[in-house]
Amino acid sequence: QGYEGTGRGFLLKFCARFPHLHRFELQQPIRWAQGCPLEKMVSEALVFDDENFTHTPQGNIVISAFEQTLWRSEPETPLKVYQLLSGAHYRTSPLDLRRMMDAPGQHFLQAAGGNEIAGALWLVDEGGLSQELSQAVWAGFRRPRGNLVAQSLAAHGSNPLAATLRGRRVSRIAVHPTRQREGTGRQLIAGALQYIHDLDYLSVSFGYTEELWRFWQRCGFVLVRMGNHREASSG
């Protein structure tokens, strides 16, 4: 699972560049007994089994939103969304599962193809800081946790009140490999825009590549800042 600092980035970033790669996987446990009941319990509790992408979602894509309360009434849907996001992102940890369940200001959209999840979008509320706190962020005195883009707009945009604006940031987005390049990602972003009428902006922070930037451009985003060093939050 890569939770000791290895594995996920290698598999999802490096290996993805070699479509004809021959993979060899160790299946025999070396630190616990085969079939250990504790391992099984922990694996199920923390959802260590990612989406393996063996089933192709069929049919037309339908975009719908859901909130964290769905974990109580219909846990299968958010579970599938989490597995898809986890299988597509190398920086996933059990803390993300906890945030998805009960952290404030989290919003989700799914792209369903039949009974399968073809795409998923995770959004986080940001901004809405007081004028005093926003000015402190702009001056470099305060860095309240979260509010990644809101703080960047204030600190780098030379606007002391930028962090008072209320926005929603794309935290994660993923599309099933067999349904990519069909416009599903853009459909998810378009769906997100329908739910932000009372907000000031929709934002995203990402590790820059030409391919990713072309995607965000097609979604209607405008580049407002480009960093000159690697961000831990985006890679």
C-alpha cells in the first residue's frame, strides 16, 4: 500500500510510463502469517483493497453529487468512490478515508456507468477567512491549516483580502482507465460548477505537466500562479 513511504508513486507514476512492463509481485507475507486474521481486519477497516480496474463501467455516464451522510445510509457508493480515488492517486493514506467520512467542508461527485463508478471528484471548501486573518496570511504572519489556494491567492496575489473569498478546491479527481478520454473528467467539473453558485471560485492545485494543464484548460480553468519548486501537496 505504500504507507511506509514506498510503492504508490513508483506504481502509479513511474510504471505507468511503460505499458509493456512485466510485473512481478510478492504475495507471500514476510512479516506475518499467511491468512492472518488481524491483517484481514485492518485491511477491511482501512480499505486497503484499491480499485483493480478489472471491470469496465458500461453505459452512458450519469453525474451525481453526494455528501458524507451517504456513508451511513448507502456505504457501498462512497466506498467505491474512495477505492477509485485511492487506486489513481499515489499520496493516499488512511487519513484520507477519515477526512472523507467526517472532515467538514468535503463534497463529492460520482460519474456512474451502470452500477459501476467510472469517475469521481473530491472537492474541499476553502477561504471565507476574516479580514484580519486574511491580512495576516497576506503579510506572512499566519498560515491556518487547509485553505491551500485561498492562502496562495493572498500571499502571492498581493491581495490582503483574497482569503476572505469563499471557494471550493478540487482535491482529487479520477476516471476509470477504460473510460478515459471520453470527456468524463470535464463532465465531473461541469457538475461541480452547478453546486457553487453561492461561492466565488472553483480552484485546483496540481503538479504541472503539459497534459494536465491542457485538461484543466479544457475544463475552463485559468492559470493564476506557477510555483518554481515541487509542492508536497500536489507533487
